[in-house]
Amino acid sequence: MVKAKKYVVKQYFEGLPKPEDYDIVEEVLEPIKAGGIVVKTEWISVDPYLRAYNRRSSVPYDQYSFQVGVVQESKNPDFPIGTRVVTHKGWRNYTVIYPKEASPEDTIYKLPDLRGLSNSLGVGAVGMPGATAYFGFLEICKPKPGETVVVTGAAGAVGSIVGQIAKIKGCKVIGFAGSDDKVQWLEKELGFDKAINYKTADVAKVLKEAAPNGVDCFFDNVGGDLSSAIIYQMNLYGRVSVCGSISAYNEDVHTSPKANILQPAIVAKQLKIEGFIVHRWRNQWPKAFSDIVQWIESGKLIAREHVTEGFDNILKAFVGMLNGENTGKAVVKV
Ligand SMILES: NC(=O)c1ccc[n+]([C@@H]2O[C@H](COP(=O)([O-])OP(=O)(O)OC[C@H]3O[C@@H](n4cnc5c(N)ncnc54)[C@H](OP(=O)(O)O)[C@@H]3O)[C@@H](O)[C@H]2O)c1
């Protein structure tokens, strides 16, 4: 008999998520039948979309997210005991899964070959966030060597990989992040040409100095005033990949900040602005994963993680990430 623990969202978040918004519920798992597996969770991901999508589900709902686990019991020859899997089962420590019956939202696939790197990368650089950086940047920005790339949320899971891929592709890279330590890390360790603390800098002025010839590609994780300032410095035929808008995720949906008018810049510079969801390229993720593992192995890409320990600290890790405490991918080891 396996007893599982899970986080259930019992009421909608107002501002930052709070302990009162969750219940931690225990349940006894049914014994598995043919085709089933029991997965023991090892790594849990905390991501901005868990906040952004909160009102898409009716409460109460089980807190989903990506996780890496190991098959502990199996009646499925495709997933023998010891197999590492990535699932979207979220904040829970044990799960019964019937892989053949899993819906696309459930997601279950075998952890890619990480060639000895930490399994936690399966929810980070070699998981959904890595695929987001890879396809969202390369497919939408279509960067050319020598072009100037700007990325916001630059020290986070997605942004830090976008910036490094841009360097690998021979671009000049400018990143915006929320602390001087992050700025140092981006410039000194990741090789960004320039990093800027958006909380303290005169953004438009510093960007003009860093990119005197304008911006060709902009990978936007943040939205709001920061994005508007950058869009007004784009070059003719610039490309903007709209990945997210974390600056507004904790805002009241009814009183979200109003954006500056952007149309003059979009029209005059004939910009292409495209949003995306990483699942668009779902069947190509393995290509991204194999390139990213290779880049990590060859020292071209650093996949830093911000690790929190303990099942009971998942909410703390989630809120910490929303507050910018993470450099690199925020993950929880359970
Ligand atoms: N479209 C897709 O398919 C897709 C897939 C994955 C992720 N995303 C999006 O990608 C973005 C980054 O996600 P991630 O997983 O890589 O998270 P992350 O960047 O690792 O963590 C979130 C970061 O957001 C920054 N932040 C928080 N509040 C902010 C604000 N008001 N203004 C500016 N920055 C703020 C914080 O860094 P600072 O210290 O720099 O403020 C924090 O570390 C999010 O917008 C997410 O929704 C989209």
C-alpha cells in the first residue's frame, strides 16, 4: 500500500500564492493493474505558468507541474522498475500512471539521456523550459550572426538559455535581470555582452548605449514597460518572440496595467511580433534536448539551478521564484 501526498489548490490566488490557498492532502494509491506504474517523485518544477494559469482550472484542483520520478512498481513492460520518467503530475510524491491512457496534458515520457548530468535537468534545460528557449528563440527570432539580441528575465530558466544560445549563434546579447548579482553572473559567467538591472537602471538610456545600432531580436519573458522600452529600440524588420509576461502574473486580472501604445514602433520598423506555446514543437523537443546536452557537455552552455530541498518547501520555492530569488531554473528536490 502506497500513501501519497499532494498539493491541492483550494482557492484562487490573489497576488502571490499563499499557504491558505493550498491543502496538502494524503491519499492511499490503488494497487496497480496491468499497464500501470507507480512513480516516486524525485524533482519537482516550480514555474511561472502555475501562477498565470491559476484561473483556467476550477478549484479545487491538483497542482500540476513537470516532475522527474523513478518507476518504483511496474506492470508495464515499456516502463520497468528503475525507469526515469518526466510527467506533468505536479506537486505530489507518488503517482499511479497508466502511460497508454495518459492525455496529452498528463504528459509522460522517458527522461532523455542526460549522459551523467543531473536528472533535475529533465524539468529545466533538458525539459520544457529548455525547449521553450530553443524553439521560441530559434524558430521565431531566426537570429543571424552579428545581430543584436535582447532577452528579459535573462537570469531565469528560459532567459539564461536563450542568451547562451544567442551567443552560440554568434549574436551580440544584452540581458535584463532584477539584481546586480544576476547581472554579474550573466556578464562574467555566461558571456553576455551586457546585462542590465532593470530595477535600478534608466532602461531606455542604458539600452541605447549598449545597442547603439538598435535591436534585431527581442525574446520577451516579462512584458509591461520594460518590453515597451525595448520595442521602441528595434531595427527595421526586427523580430519579437513573446514568451511570457511575468511582470503582470500577480496582478488582479481586472486591473492589469495598461500597455504603452506600441503601434508606431511596430509599423515604422515593420516588426514581426509572435507569441508561442512551447507545445507547438512537442514532437521536436528531443532535437532541442540533444543539442542542449551537447552544449552543456562541451562547456558552451551553463545550466544553473536554484535547488530547494523538501516536499514541504515547494510553495516557498514557487513564491521565491515569482519574487526573483532564483538564478537559473528553480527546482525542488523531494
Ligand atoms: N510560451 C511558453 O510556452 C512558455 C514556456 C515556459 C515559460 N514561459 C514564460 O517564460 C518566462 C520565464 O519563465 P521561467 O520558467 O524561465 O522563469 P524564471 O525566469 O526562471 O523565473 C521567473 C523570473 O521572473 C522574474 N520576474 C519576476 N517578477 C518580475 C517582474 N515584475 N518584472 C520582471 N521580471 C520579473 C524574476 O527574475 P528577476 O530577478 O530578473 O526579476 C524571476 O526569477 C515566464 O514569463 C513564463 O511564463 C513561456
